[in-house]
Amino acid sequence: MVTIEEALKILTDQQVKLKTEIRNLSECLGFSLSKDIVASFDMPSFDNSAMDGYALSGISKEYIIVGEVAAGDESRVTLKEGEAARIFTGAKVPENTTAVMMQEKTKTTGNKLFLDQEPRDGQSIRKRGEELKKGQVVFEKGYTITPAGIGMIGGLGLDKVEVFKKPVINLITTGNELVLPGKEKQEGQIYESNSFALASACEKYGFKCIDKKQIEDDFKAIKAGIKESLEHTDVLILSGGISVGDYDFVKQALEENGVEELFYKVFQKPGKPLYFGRKGDKFVFALPGNPASSLSCFYIYVLPLLYKLSGSSKTGLERYTFSASHDFENRSDRPSFLKVKIENNEVEILDGQGSSMIRSMALGNALAFLDAETSVKKGDLIICYLIS
Ligand code: AMP
Ligand code: MG
């Protein structure tokens, strides 16, 4: 048995080999950069107008309009003091422009322009290089690309990006009692829901589970399933069969497949029977079968490894502290991850904390960490890991 800290340290200390690939810009979302992106030019690359209005030369309330520049025009207009040019958002400002005045604050009569107020020097001009200077690091290696990141990279003119490959994930669920949703279930059977929850958790964080197997509590079948999955996976996630029951064959089946145990059992609630192992470059998690346990373990342990294997600088769920909205007694003798809902900056610890109860997790938006046998008073700060 290890502590949560020890388990996380074992995970994050793993040496991993990362592979890179070149991807099209439009297919980079959620991938992490394998090298820094450096600006190859100033951004913006020319002084341009932030408004539809008038480019003005000198500070005054009256100007003579001498020309026009639209976005994309190569501005050939040069202004003299007291002159103005009609200009549109994004257009390069003419030589000698002091400021741009938005058109809503102007009046014209013929070629005369009148302002409601004098412009401020530099007003509404986006200066060359004000966002980025040529040679500046825009994003560092390990940056995980967001939609805005795609916009930025595209703005730098790059249509291809070198990123780290993402790990290939396989999922195996075990249990004689499991029936797929949509099928009829007999007395004593339950619906197999973990593979759906786990695969969608992978998906939510940008990872794909490419193969799913459901196997009975049969040692030989589990051993064969693990062998087969390990041949074409980077991360194998098993659900169920890792506890101490007579039908829990997963640990032995992993051993017999040459998987080295890195930890087994974590002093926590839920998710005590969590197993983590490695065979060469391949990693294995065996998660307890209880639905809330398996998903909690995914969030707290599997996700950090997936980020690491994808070269991301992210280390796991986002973590914040919020104050408790009510008193609470954690009676567990183990440190606990509780299903909570953060609303208006306060944490409500939800009803339905059982390891099998996933509805509270579905209605909540975070896991709160509480030490064993602690009492929380309304207003106390609690560490929360956001899950939505
Ligand atoms: P186990 O870890 O195999 O002992 O299972 C613990 C509990 O989780 C049992 O009540 C199982 O029926 C349930 N369980 C196991 N696997 C799944 C699954 N894939 N989907 C839903 N519940 C499961
Ligand atoms: Mg089982």
C-alpha cells in the first residue's frame, strides 16, 4: 500500500519515450508542441488601424481628407500634418499617422473632417510588434494547443506543426455480471458502464481509446486479453477484478504477462485497490470496478500519465481551493476524494459518496480532497480538482 503522494510520485517519475509527428494546423487541437514556436516576424507586422474611422496626422479637431486605405491595401498614402485618410480596421496606417479616430466620433462635410474631441497620440493604432517581436518564443515546448493557440499559430503563418504523438489507449473491462447497455439483463447482472465513462473521460481530455474488450472473470481469458492488448497499446486500462475477491484475476494475469508492478493499493477512498504497472514502454492501470472509484482513479492517476505521455506540460486536473458551503465530517480513515459541486465560489459536498455511486459525480463538477477523519467548517478552504 502506498500513499496518494507516493503513488503520484511513482507516476510522474516514470521515464517515457516520446515520439513526434508533423500535423496540419487544423488537426492540432489538444496536441502538445515538441519544440518552441518562435515568431518569425513582428506581430502585428505593420502599424494598423484598430477601428473603422480616420487616420489623422497631427493633433487637432479638424482635418482635410486626402485618401482612403482598406484592409489588405498596401498603403501608399502619406499624410501631412492636418490631413486625414479614411481607414478601415486592420488596414496599414499611412506614413505620418498620429492616431486613428473611430468614425462614430467624427463628422464630415465634403473633404473636411471634424472630430468631437482631439485624438490621443497613438490612439486606435495597433503598433507593429506590440503583441510579439520577431524571434520571441510564442509557445514553449509542451504547450498543449487550444483553439486560441491554433489561432495564434495560424496567425504566424504556420500550416504544419511539430507535436508529440499521443498515447494509444486500450480498455479492458472484467466481470461475469456485466451486460452491455441496450441488452436485457438477468437477475444479478448489472450494466457495464465503466468502459463508456472511461473512454469518454479519455476523449474529454483529448485522448482516444482505440480498443475496448469485455472479458469474463476467467483467468485464462483475462491473461490472453491483456497479452493481446499490450501488443498494440501504450496505456492499457483495466476495470474490475483487481481487488481481493476469489474472482479477481487481473493482478496475477498482469504478472504472468511480464508486467512489473509499480504500485498496488493506494491509501485513499475511493479507489484503494488501484494498480499501476509497466512493461517496457507500455503502462498498465488496473482500476477498481466500482464506477465512481474507477473514474476518480482515472482523473487523479491516469490523466497525469496520459498528459506526460503526450508531452504536455499539464500535470493533471486543474486544482483550486474554494470555501466549504457547509460543515462536513469526513469519517473515513483514509484521505478521500469527494464528489462536490462548486457554485458561486463555494463547495458543496454532495450526497452519494459511495464508491459505486456515480450520479453525484455526474451532477458535480469537482473532486475535493479531504484528509482522513477531518471535520470541515463552513468557510474552510478545500482543495478541489475540477472535472468539468
Ligand atoms: P470489482 O472491482 O470487479 O470487484 O467490482 C466492484 C464493483 O464494481 C462490483 O459491484 C461490480 O459489479 C462493479 N463493476 C465492475 N465492473 C464494472 C463495469 N465495467 N461497469 C459497472 N460496474 C462495474
Ligand atoms: Mg469483478
